[in-house]
Amino acid sequence: MPYKMLVLDMDDTLLTDNHTLSAKNKELILKVQERGVHVILASGRPTTAMTAFAKELKMDDYNSYMISFNGAVVSRVSDGTILFKQTLSKDQIHALYDFSVNSKTDIITYLNDAIVSETDSEYIEIEKHITGMPHRKVASFKDAVTTDAVKCILLEEPSYLKQVEQALKVAKPHLSVTMSKPFFLEVAQQGIDKAASVRWVAHELNIHPSEIIAVGNAGNDLSMIQFAGLGVWVANVSPELRHHADVVVASNNEDGVAEVIERFILGVG
């Protein structure tokens, strides 16, 4: 059965370590879209930090979608229309803030296209660099967050944050908790993950899960890797996740996405 949808994580999967598209990945993504394959970007990034890449890949010419905020938002590339959105309530965000204080981590959320936090940290600087979004440092996180928001991220040194992840899953079993990078612990509403939104897009396009390839590298990609007919890790996947995919290809710096396209869609190589 030919594959009809290719779902791509962005950071550390589609993009190189310097957050750019390689020429080969771009060339082959354009080629498969011309052949009718739907290419979907699925990222923990805010929507605004994905749009330029989607436009560079000409996804707006092919009735395509972006899955942002780890699945909390689905939007149409051509006009930016939000088609699906699920948020955390103000009270849930405030409770996550209390948890972060008690666990001695930094916490951020996103309001009005800005990163909001009480603190500065090297990891918040990384998020600023990745997203290109402004950072609004506030005196009181709770006073600043007066509405719902799509997600929060707890940030800290990786080995410690792994312990925090387990504690958070116990303390907040009703929320979706996942790692997108070793120092980013992402929290969204219950039932929100990349697989849920990939399922939503597939239904819109009348595509069966068996006709989907999903490519990723981290814990926040695991749900869509397991949902897709063919789940693929790039070689720089977190070691503990490696056995969960059907295939492992070259790393994000070695055109792993292009390898997927050549092997499993174009039938070459």
C-alpha cells in the first residue's frame, strides 16, 4: 500500500542542529508533494515558529496542515486558520506553576505570541532561539496568566528533570506530560499529543493510519510513531526510545528525512 501522508517532527528530526532545512530534505519533500503525498509538520513549537518553514516547503500550495504545541493546535498552512485547539485552563497553569516552584524548576507558557516566565535560564534562552519569540519576564507568573494557554514547559538540567517528569506524572495524571528535549518537560491538556492531532488530520484527508509515515526523535514524538503505519526514528533518537519504531534512519544532520522518502515513498536506495 503506498503511503499518502508523511508527518515530520521539526527540531532534531527534519531540521539540522543549526535549525535549518537541508537542501536534500527540501528537494525530496517538494518532490513527494508534487506526487500527491501530504506532508504535515508536527512540532512542539508554537505555530508562528513553524510557518516560515512550511512556506519554504510550499506546503501552502498543497492543502497542508501544521500540528503545533505538541498537538494542542492544528492549523491550515495556506491561511493560518486554526482548525483545532485545546488549552490548559488558568487554574491548571497556576497549579503547574506551584508544582514548578516546589520542584525547583523554571516554567514558561505562551501568551500573545510571547514566552512568559518569572525567571531567566539557559534553557529559556534556547527556547527563545528556537522559536524566535520574544520573552516577557514578569514579576508574578500567576498575575500575568489570567486566561487559558495551550501548554507549559518546565525546564531544568536533564538528569534532574527526568526525576521531575516522574513526579509530575504522579501528581498530575490527568494531564499530558512528555519530553521534547532533555531539558524541556512539556505539559498539555489531557488527551493532547501528536498522535491525537495526526489522527484528526488523517480523518480530514480520508487517510488510514496504515498509509502514514511518522518521523521523529524524542519522547513527544512517540505517540505518533506508534500510531503511524510506519514509525521512523532518526539516528539521534534518545537511546531508551530506539526500540519503539519500525525503522531507524540517518540522523537529522545526515538527511534522515530524505532517506525515508527515498526508501519508503519513492522506492529508491
